[in-house]
Amino acid sequence: MNKKTIIIIGAAILAIALGIGSFFIFRGEGNVKPDRRANTITLAEEYYNHGEFQQAMDLLNGLLIEDSTDQEARTLLNEIIEAKKNYEEEKAREEQEALAAQQEGLKESLDTLGDSLQNQGGSSNTSTEAMNALLAREEERAKEEKLQKEVDALLNAARNALDDKDFDSAESLVKQALNLKPDSGTARALQVEIDRKRKEAESEAERLAREEKEKKINSLLSDARRALDRKDWSGARNMAEQVLEMDPGNGEAYAIIGDSYYNENPDSAANRNRAQSEYEKAIADNPDDWQSRFKLGQIYAAEGDLNRAIEEMQKAADLNGQNGSLYYELGKNQYRAGLFRNALASFKSCELLDPKVEGNYFALGLTEKKLSMNSNALNAFIESSRLRPTHAPSFWEAGKLYFSSGKTSDALKTLKMAVELEPNDARYRKSLALAQFSASDFDGAEINYEKAAELEPDNGENYHNLALVQMMKADYSTAIVSASKAIKLDSSNARYYFTMGEINEALAMKDSAVQMYKQSINLDSGYIKPYINLALILDESGNYNEALNYMKEAEKIDSESFVVWNNLGSIYLHIEDYDNCIKYYRKAAAVKPGDTDVLFNLSIAYIETKKNTEAIAHLKSIIAIDRTYWDAYYRLAHVQFSSGDKEGASATVKSLLSANPDYEKADELKALIGQ
């Protein structure tokens, strides 16, 4: 297993509103300096000893490109090639055995599943899902097997061409194989062997000519890269084209031309199209060119083809597994495609490789939030705000998560920071106002909702929220103006009319309130609040039957509502339907057994139906809950007296008058017990 694979697996274990940024990668020269040779040999030996053949071979190939006479490097390279060949052959044998076992297991599974389906008459969803899963695995295995056969065919053809000393054809076939399967160790080993045998077959004159040509090409490529660095796009293209005249298939030259077009204007469709063509040629020549694959991925993303963008960026990350920025860009496109689990793995890989990549923690937080991993998301946003102390969105996202988790104090502090950084962003103002409202800071909430309304004057929700805050401040004359603006902006919103109804009620404008509630119901017949408030107004005005109708409609919307049950009990109490009154008060009391008002009203219903035992029990419960509920003492004393418990009544009156000697009905109670 090579180092790149280990890093990817490590990131995956950790993992178990995003656009495409301007991520320009300029190509370095990559020349190995003579004073680094010994370190390179040592590092190659370490990779070799750990079984990481490709990394070792890449290092040695770099040395041999600089000095083809380096016998120590060549001897070590040949040793590694032989070891890798043996490893690949052993691995291929094991894979064949595993494949045979898998096919046999699949056959048995399908046979068993077929019997199961036959026994169940083919009606089981579970069996169907199992069949689909097995077929999907078989299809995936078949695709992999087909791909491997194509690669093997190309490599066999390459070996035949190599035997015939047709080095160009052999090299072309190997590149095709690597394009199909970039991680093919066999193909890479054959590529090195072709290069070695090509050089061995050269005459001295051919070698000198080749080296002189390579020297000119490398010089032009270096100059072209420097031209890219100074943004001399046409100059870079000119030098790369000179290289192609000497070496028509030079992938690095194609890549430089692609970079010149893309970096010159990545927003231009024409530039992107030309760059895409050049990058594809570069990759055809060098399947390991991760930079061209990455740029190709960026181009696909800009065109909206996220699947191909992800495919190319994934290949780039596979080829350069130590570059955290690649995983960050890959993750952004996976996020845009809705592949949140994949995006999470990519962002975690970036965190592992390079935790300082700007934007990664913010992207990680957004992804974890999408996956309902809110605690992790909060930590990511906090880290993002630490690394980017002027990034308002990080503070905003953290503040919202603090608020949703009930940490209002932290939410206020963090959201205020977002507003300070970007005071003209209405989203931040509204989130802060909501937190302030929750903390009963109505003045602060009003200021921020007013600012949000200034920033978004066509958004009725801002004025509606402003009206709600002003209601909490009992500033109804101002609230009615805000509510009117909300309705003017959106006359189809049932909530706006309901709020206007509440304001009208507070201003003792009952008829207007009734109209507002009815309009709210007309706009949304499933909105329960206007039914309840309308029923209460009608109940208070003595229109009990109409009130009952509206409250029963409310019960249809929410048959488990404590508020509805409690108010139905009250309405039935008023129309003296005590059986239904007791029924609904008991339902309400079961939901909130400590609600003394519900228990008191239930006691009244029991008294009216002569159920004194139940009434006494509930009145005593009220007093046990609230020693200052004076009317409970009053009712209890009367019920006890009428039930013949004069001592109990006397004790109740004495307890009441001892705690509240100025009780308004004290004389009546004294007369009751004969004092």
C-alpha cells in the first residue's frame, strides 16, 4: 500500500453555499539539485523497505532524468522494479482467488435468494432489495473485471511492441492503460522498463542528440513556466508551441498552453473550452498530471457538469494525496452535488493534511450541519472564526447553532460579532434580533428588525417580526403600523392577519379583530390560532354556540391541543354542559396536572354536578400546589360545609384568614362557619 492510499484511508476513518474559487496552480520546475541526491536515495530506500514501490521509483526516475549515468540509482531502480513485479504477480494471484470465491459466493447467494423468492411468491420487499443489492454488486464487479481486461490487453500489446523495439507504440499503449486505471502498478513498472530499454537501445550519437534535444525542451518549458508566473500568457504559449514542434506529444507543453488560456480568463467560456482541449492532450500524454486533471475539474464545475468535475478532481487527489487544497476543492463540488457524506470525507482529509486551508472549516461546518451533526458543525464554525476573525458567515453560523441548542448568551455574543463585521447584511440582523427577542431584550430586537426592514424593504416578514416585538413592549399603536406594512407587502399571509387581529384586540377594537381572524382563516383553513382567538372573543361576548363551533374546528386541526381542550372546557362550562366540560378539563389536566386554573375550573364543574368528593379532592390539590390560590379555599370551605363537614370547612376558613386576613370574602366565610 502506498503512502497516498494510507493518507486517504486515514482521512476516511476520521470522517466515517459553496462556489468554485480561483485556485490557480502554477507548475514548478521540479529539478533535483545535486546536493539532494543522497537524501533522495535514502528516502527511496525507505519507501522501498515499506513496500511503497511507486514513490521510490518516482524519486529514482527523477535522479536518472537529471543524470542517466547514475549507476547507484539505476541499480536500485532495477531492484525495485523486480520486487514490484513479484508483488504485483502475487497480488494478481490473490485477487483471482478472491474473485473466484466471490463469484461462487454470489452464485450461492442468488440460488438461496431465488429459493426465498419462490417460497414467498416474489412479494417480499426485503427480498427484492436484497436481489437489487446483489445485482448491483455483480454489475460493479463485472465493470471492474471488464476494465481490468482492457488494461491487461493494452499492457500485453505494449509488451509485444517492446519486444519488437517499437518503443513509441509501447509507450502509447501504456499511457492508454494508465488513463483507464491510474493506480495500475503493473503499467507503471512497464513504463519505467520501456524508458530504460529505449535508452539502452540508443547509439552514442542518438543519445547525445536526444540529450541535446531534451536540454532545449527543458529550457523552453522552464522559460514558459516563468512566463506563466509573470502572467505573460502569449509568451508562455509561444514557447510551449516551440516545444511541440520538437516533441509533438509533449504533455507538459499542452498543460502550459492550457494554463495560459485558463489563468488568463477563467470566466471566459472560450478560454475554458480551449484550455479543456489542451488539458485533455496533456493527460493523454501523462495520466499522472494531477494539475491538469484538477484544472479540468474546475472547468467542468464552471460549466455545471459536477459529476465530471468530481471525477477529475478525485483523480487529481488520488494522484497527489498529500495536497489538502485538492480535497477542499473536491469537497466543495461534492457539496454542490448534494453528496454530503463524500464532501465530509474530503473536508476531513483536507483538515488532516493542511488544517490552515482557508475556508475548509467553514465548508466542513456547513456539511456537518447538512448531516445533522450540529455539535461537530458548531466546533467547525468556531475554529473557522478563530482562523478567519473577519469572516462574518462563520460567526453567523456558529451563532445560529448556539441559539438552536439553547445557549442564548453565546448566541448573542457571536451574532453581535457577525453584525459588527457586516452591519448591512439583513440575515445577520434578523438572527441577532431573534436571539434578543428570546432573551427578552425587546429594545435590541426592535432596533435590529428595524434595520433589517431598511435593508430589505420589500420583505413583509421583517415588518411582521417588528410588530411582534412592539406587541411585547405593549406599543400597540406602533405595532399596528408595522403589521399594516406586512399585510400591504403580502396580503396572502394568514399569520400577518392573525397578528393584526391580536393588536386590534389589545386596542379594544374587537370588531376589527374578528374581521382579521376570519380573514386569516379564509387564507389558511389549517391555521389553528385564529380559530382559538375568535372563539374566545365570541365566548366572552356570550355567543357560546358560535364560539363552540370555532373551537371544535380548532380541535379538528389539532386533536391533542391542551389549549383547545382547556377552552372547550370553559365554553361547555358557560353553556352548562357539565359532562362535556368535565371531559375536556380532565383531558387538559392530564396534560398539565399542575395547572391550577384548569383544576379550579374542573372543580367548579364537579360542584355544579354535585360531585363534591371529586371537587374537594381537586381543590385540596390546588392549595397544595399554590398556598395563595384564595378562591380555592373559598370554594373548598363551601363544598365541605354543604357536604356536612363543618369542622373541615372551619379549618379551611381559618387557614385562609390566617394567611390572608384581608380576603375580600372574609365576612361571608366567617358567617358560613358561625363566627
